Amino acid sequence: MSPVLINTIYIIAAALFIFGLKQLGSPATAVRGNLLSAVGMFLAVVVTLFSRGILEFQWIAAAAAVGAIIGAIAAQRIAMTSMPEMVALFNGSGGIASLLVGWAALYNVGNTLFTIITILLSILIGAVTFSGSIVAWGKLSEVMPSQAIVFGAQRIVNALILVALIYCGVMFAMEPTLNSPYFFAVIALSLIFGVMVVIPIGGADMPVVISLLNSYSGLAACAAGFAINNNILIVAGALVGAAGIILTNIMCKAMNRSLANVLFSGFGAVKTATKVEGEVKPMTAEDAYLILEAASTVSFVPGYGMAVAQAQHVVRELGELLEANGAEVTYAIHPVAGRMPGHMNVLLAEANVPYDQLVEMEDINRRIENVDVAVVIGANDVVNPAAREDENSPIYGMPIINVDHARTVFILKRSMASGFSGVDNPLFFGENSRMLFGDAKESISKVIAEFKI
């Protein structure tokens, strides 16, 4: 294929990436945006394979078939509750792919100093992304403790690893041979650094980590693009990296963290929150029905517990019944509810909840005092008043949805267990709070049955 035709198709693919990314900004157009981006990537991959004698086509076909099978099985079998873990693994896959591409670029003849630097960057960022994503997956899936893991002199150890990385990178760049011990030291130190960057971050901050690692995977791909002189890989990596950084910044604001804190693992330190005690006021589905039936404004506040119970469909059904009864229904979405960015939006979109009923945290907080009933479904940290009131709490300063200011609060939970951050929630003992214990899907189904009698 001629260079002109290759670059023309690359431009088309880049345009599809940009249009797709733009449409991902709205739930109404996100599916179309995802499809456009996928078509763009398909074009880029096909053109690259046809333009370069990389491998014999039987190997390419075999690899594509294996990847398609894995993707199809994962798409069918992965539950929505496991999507954050899957996203973490996707980020890690992108990181290790960039590492391998950078490594392969060393075999090119006549690499310049600039190329060697980009190879080192793709390997360093790719390895950090890979090992950091594996740790994030472990915390999200609770294979390892989800809380922050800290020890004395941790920042000093991280600084020493970073200095050693720079030293080994410089020594390798001075004499870039394939069997250089400095090269393998860079890989090993980068993998260790990725682990050290993520372990001091607590489970409640995982949405920030997921978006940051997504950005890292894009930056690694961008560096790999420079290493192999591939324009579309540079563009795609830069778009992912930039989008990830923007999303990370949004997540940081939602968590009341600075971007510098995230980049240098400055948050997630262990604190001891004030112990909360009080009297819980349980209720039945019949009690909930009587209050909801008389309510004129109802706001659902979903959290990870809704994903676990797969209650999004019955929540939508209850919302429709309330609307038919004359109530104004909204769904208040905290930016970091769930365990990845946009987790609740995806669940509610799956249940066909109207987009115009989704309300952001700032908007619902302005009118929460006029809400008759706030129904908290499996949310915990994002509605925890300790974030406003307890300076000793690990989540102190995090903006929350002020459901405790609503006239009545229903809290649907299986038990009195704390949230992902491990912090007690004084909301459970509030004067206007009522606890509806049990599986959220079953509890709401019982309320729906009361409406239909």
C-alpha cells in the first residue's frame, strides 16, 4: 500500500476516534460513539497489518480469532458488578502491550537517541500500568485487602525506586544493547514501582485510580507509537491519555483530592474515624409503601449495592409507578458511586431509565431539602455525613450527596456493614432515616407488589 493511502486511512481512523470520543460524553450517544471508535481502530489495525510485513497472515488470523473468542466470552459472562475489575484488567492489558511493543522496537536497526527514549518511556509507563492495574484488580475483586497499605518510609522507598529507574534508563540509553542488564532492571523496577504506587491507595479511591491507570495506558501507547514511528498509535494513545487525565481530574474534584496527590500516592492514608453509635429504625416494605405513596418528590441514590443486587430494573419499575402516582422522580448520581467512573450511569442506562431523570450531585444537593423521600440503594461512602463532619475520617472533605437533609431517608442494605472505605456511617442512625434490611431487589419488589394491590 502506498504511504499516501495509508496516511489517508489513518486520518479517517483518527477522525472516527475523535467523533466517537465526543459522543461518549452523553449516555444517549455513547453506544454510537463506542461503535465509531471501534470501526476506527479496526481500520487502523488492518491498514497497519497490510502495510508492513510484520507476521505471516496465518499467525495474525490465529491471534485475532483467539482475541475475538476471549472478548466474546468476557462480554457475555462478566456481570455488571465485575465491570470495574474488568476495566482494570483492560488497562493492564494495554500497559503490557505497550511494554512489548517498546521491547520489540529495540530490534529495529539504527534507532536514534530519541527513539531509545520513547522505547524506555513505553516500557516504563507500560510496566507501571500493568502491575498497578493488577493491584487495582486485586483490591476491587477483594483478592487482596481493599484498604490502603502503608508502611514507614514508604515515600522514601518510592523515591529510591524512581532514582534507580532514572539511573538505569540513562545507562541503557548510553549503550542500548538487547542484553543490557540496565534494560532488564528498568523493566523490573517499573513493575515494582507500579505496585508501590497503587498499594497505598484505599478502596474508596479506586474510581480515581482506574481513570488514572486508563490515562497511563494511553500515554504508554503514545510512547510506543513514537518508538515504532506509527502515527495512528501516537494519535490514539494521546487521545486516551488526555481523556484519562481529564476524567481523573473530574474524579479528583468529586473526591476532593488534588491531581498531585493522586500522581504521587499522597492520598489513601489510614485514619481512624470516630466510632458511630445510635439506634437504628428498621421498617418493612409495607411501611415504605405507605410513605412513598404519599410522597410528591422521590430521589433514588444508587450505589455499588444496587449493582450487587442487580436491582436497577426493579428500581426503574418502582420509579414508573411513583410517576404514575403523581410523584416527581429523579436519580441522584455521585461521580464516584460504584467502583469505576460512570458505574451507576451504565446500570441505569441498561435498565432504560430516562436520561433526563439523572441528576448530578451539585444539582440534587441544591434541592435535597425539598425531597420528600431519598431512597439510598446500596450507597454508603457517597452519602456518609462523616465526610462533612468528622475530621478524623479517611473520607473527610469528600463532597457527598446530602441525603440526610431530605425529609425522609430510606436506606436499603443487607446489613449494617460499612462501605468500601471501611468507615461507619452516622446516616444509619439519623432521626429521619429508616433502614429496609435485605436484598435490594427483593425489598423493592415487595414495595412494588404493595403498589399493585
